[in-house]
Amino acid sequence: MMKGRYTAKPEGEFVLFLIGMRFNKWWRIDKWFSVFLVMPRMLRELYKQPELGLLHHEMWFSRTIILVQYWKSADQLIAYANAKDAEHLPAWKAFNRSVKDDSVGIWHETYVIKPGQYETIYANMPRFGLGAATALQEANGALARASTRMTTKTD
């Protein structure tokens, strides 16, 4: 845990990628279990090769699983999604072949975020979210309030 108040300090534009799956028929483990196992393999691959562009992720489990991912660029995210030699594309093709019913749902949302279009605060927290994906700066002076963090350049 880091005592005090901090704000994230990304360098330029970054991508926020939300992705997840939903167990529509949780009892159909034969349909969703293989989908469930794919994401950890992709994350291991991405962390072993930082040049692919993943900066950090957070994950939550419930009936709907959600991963919040931070990427260096949309181009890198799209390149990974379409790379024939990476984990994602074969997994996507296998999912489309095997899950013909509605037993499992998958979804994603992609946001390209430019400087000045976000603000963050982490008070007495371990590194988390965008603050774990990028550098941190103490949130004092003009960075102490959300209203001014949006418009203040970090050092």
C-alpha cells in the first residue's frame, strides 16, 4: 500500500480495453470452461512480450467476468487480436466453432484516451488500475482536486 494521494501519469494517449464473458448457462461447463481458460494464457503471453503493448490489467469474477486492460495503443491491441501466431486469434476461431448456443456470452469495449480526457486518484491504495500501468505522481497542488487534474499537466 502507498500512503498518501497519487494520480496516474501516463505518457500521452493510451487505450482502455474492457473485455469479459458471462455465464448465461452456468451449468453448461462443457461450453464455457474452454473459453474461461483462454484469457490466462493470453495474459501470460502478453506479459512475457511487453512489446505487444499490454501495460496492465485488473480482473473481477462473478457471473460476468470483467477484465480492465490498459494498452499503449489501439494499433497494438488490434495487431495482437489479429496475429496468427498469438493466442487470441485461434481462441476466437475455436470459440466461434464451439459455442453455437447462448450458454456463454463474450463482450468487449475499446476506448482511446487522449491526455486531458481522464483523471485518477489513489488514496492509501496499492498500485491499481491506470496507476499500476503507468507512473504515479503525488496528487497535491493543482492535482489535489478532480476538477483540476483533468486540465493540469503532470511533471
